[in-house]
Amino acid sequence: MQLPENALDMVQHEQEYALTKQLSATVNALLPALERFTAFDSPERTARERTSWTAQLEESLPQVGQGSQAVIEQLRDVVIPHGLRAGHPGFSGWIATMPTTLPAAAHLVSAISGPLCVAVQSYNLLEELASNWLRELVGLPPHFRGVFTSGGSVANLIGIGAARQYAYEKRGIDPAREGVVALPQPRIYTSDQVHHVTYRAAAVLGLGRTSVVTLPATHDFHIDVAMLRARIEEDEAQGCTPVAVVANAGTINTGTIDPLPELIQLCQEKDIWLHVDGAYGLLGVLDPRVAPLYGDLSSCGSLVVDPHKWLATSMGCGAVYVRDKKLLERAFTLMPAVYMEDAQPIYMSDTELTSQYDDLGYEFQNYGVEHSLPSRGVEVWAVLKEIGVEGVRSRICRHNSYARHLAERILAAPHLELAAPVVLSTCCYRYVPNELAGRTDAEAVTTLNQLNRIILGRVRARGRVMPSATNLGQMFVLRGCFINPRMTLAEVDAHAEEVEQCGAEVWSELSPQ
Ligand SMILES: *Cc1c(COP(=O)(O)O)cnc(C)c1O
């Protein structure tokens, strides 16, 4: 590899530097394409046109730069139009959506003017402020330490990491320092409705995937507390180390909330850490119809909530709250880095800072697994300031009502069957033709699963609504999860209509005449 002829050739640098100045021109050139994308006024063709846009993008690494205009044009003409349309009003698949405008704007703004979350600056303050606002929003007291993460996956890792710290310290071991080998058979208890990120957290934390005891859920998809108690007592008798109970406040499959008041009581009695995975559903506590299901959340050890789900910030924003700040710090602190804390200049006067680099501000890197942190709180702050507690509550209640409304439509429809009780904003159902109604034999189950798979494909291809699907026991079911701020009641109704129509079509094609 050759060194460029004169590495200090300033002409090259001047060209590069000039490009950093073209903010308005660059963003303005892209905005019309974004407006078009978010209008969702033409059908999705990204899948059908995959070959053509893939071919346009798949070039080899450019040896010589093509210039900003070439990049802007490709972003505008190829990348943006073929992005993921998860903000389409009819999208109810997964538990994901597109950010609303303001947090998306805050994302751009912070990428530029808050590139790191440390030091004396507005974004550092907003990170702390937003963390406190969100804590207050879900009803947790001030001693809970919050930290924003890249999402629910890392938030769960941190919460369960705090549980590990607690369980091992009780037995005289600091697992962050000494590792986890010293104690026998760690156990994390949860139901089979848990999100898979719990298994990975157990793996990463050195407890192992097999430490997760997955109890079969009840027929309405929550953890069976009596079975849990029996299992814990059996394990205790065998000398196992209970590390945590992982409860769900809004399971991914059905939106079910585990019986938190009973779990809180059990965990207090046994002195076991209760971790609540509310990545999706913790904000459901704002809906008075379901609020009692959450119990006294301040009695939990740690709780997760994902602003990038129901609060519709841009993707990459989760949060975890842990009841004991010092414990969390022992689990996740960075060893003081000499080039930062110890390398601060000494000031003659300690009353006034003269540079924003003189103080690290609120230090979040000691409560998680990241070091260079982006500013995430600014987006949460932006949403909460924009719509307030009442705005969030009205969104949550509206979406929960959507799921109830769809359930009513399903119960009233001749060929639709509700597959799980509706608790939050998730509704699971399937198409059942007359010929298969009431049948539970293996052949009927297989046929119904096959039929509903084909229906799902057809519904999505028609493009009015985009539900997803899941398996509940042996049953393949369609699933709408409503967290999308752009969705209206018309699209909720369309779920029932589309599945009825496509179901009738597919069944008549499949069934022998
Ligand atoms: C989404 C979700 C997760 C995973 O969170 P990510 O933000 O996708 O990393 C974990 N648990 C539950 C209940 C979820 O809904």
C-alpha cells in the first residue's frame, strides 16, 4: 500500500472540509424523498424489485471517492425508497414501528451536536432528565437508577447482570471481579413466553443458557406462580443458586402480563431478585384498565422499557431501571480510566468551570456495557415534552382499545377465532373454515397451520395491513401488535376484513371441490 504522494497536501483536505459545511444542502436534498417515503401513498414494491435496487447498490469498495452528489443521489433514489416501511399505518408486525417526526429530528440533531453524551453539555443533562421523566412516567421512585441502552436486549442484560451481582454478593462473592464459577447451579426462572434475549443474557453473563428454567405458561399465557414456587423450593433443596425471576409485563406473543403482585410477594419472601421485562408493555401501566396488573413496581429489582417501541423514538433506544445504584455500579463500572478521570487538569478555582471538558457530567458509562455513548435521552425528552404524560396515555389506551376492538370483530366474524385473551395492544387470532371448526386432531391442526401461513402471505402481499404471526403451543396464529402511532381504526378493521377475505379465497383454492 502506497502513502499518498504528499500526506500533508492541503488541497485534498480543503475539499473534504468543504463537504462538512454543506449541512442544509445535503439534508434538504434528501427531505423530499423522506416525505414521499413516509406518505405511504404507493404500494410497496421493494420485495418485487429486489434484483434491480440490489444491483444498483452492490458495487465494490470505491478506491476513489465519487463525491457527495453521487451519495446523495443514491440515498434519494435507491436507498430511501427501498427502506423498511414499518411506519405504514397498516403495519402491526413484530413490536416495532418507525419514529414519529420529532424524535427522528432529535436523532439527527444529536448525531451532529451531541456526538458523545459526556461532559458539560445540554445532551448530557437531557439524558439524565429524560431518564428521570421516564422513570416517573412508569411510576418508579427516585432511588431507581436508569440508563438508556441500545434496546431491550442490552437493557435485559444489565438488569439480569444486577440480579447476578445481588445473588452472588449475598453469598460473599463479587461476580464482576471474581467471575461466576464459584457458585453451584445458578437459576433464572421464567415462563416459556419469555423473549429469547433472556437466554443470551444468561449466556453472556456466564450463567449459561441452561441456567434459565423455562416453566410452561398457563393456558392464558402467564407464568404459573404455584409451579414456580414448587420449582424454586425443589431447587433450593438441591443447593442451586436462585439468581432471578424474570417476569414479563407484556409478552411478545400475546401481550400477557405475568401476575406481578404475586411474583413480588414470592420474591420478597424468598429474597430473589425480580426482573421485569417490560420492553414492550411496561408503559401499559398508564392504561387504568390494566394498571392494577402491574402491582407495586417499586418492589421489583430491575425493569426494562423500550422507548423505541411504544414511545416511537428512533430505533436504538431501550432503558433499564435498577433499584440499587451502588449495586449496579459494582456490576458494571468501568475501572477508572487514567486518561479521563485522572487526567483532568487542576484548576485553581473550583467554583467555576471554564471549559465543558472540565467535568464529565452525569456518568452513564458505569451503569451499562457501553463506553462512547450516543445521546439517546434527547429523543425521549423530545417525545415526552411534545405530547406529555396525557399524550402517551392516550396513545397507549388507544392502541389497547384497538386490540380489544379487533378481538370483538374476530368474535363476531364467522370464520375467525380469537387465539389468546387480549390484555394490552396485541391480538392473536386465526382463520378457521366451517369444515375444521372445533377440530383439534393432528390433521386439522396441521391443515389450519398451513392455511393460516398462506393467508398471512396473501394478506401481506395485498398490502393493506401487515400483521405478523407466532406459534402458541401447536397453533400457528396471526398476530397484530398495535404500537404504531400512524395506525387508525380503519386499519384495525382491515385486519379482520383482509383475513376473512383472504381466508375464504385460500380455503376455496385448497379444499377439494
Ligand atoms: C422487544 C423486546 C425485547 C428485545 O428488545 P430489543 O429492543 O429488540 O433489543 C425483549 N423483550 C421483550 C418483551 C420485547 O418486547
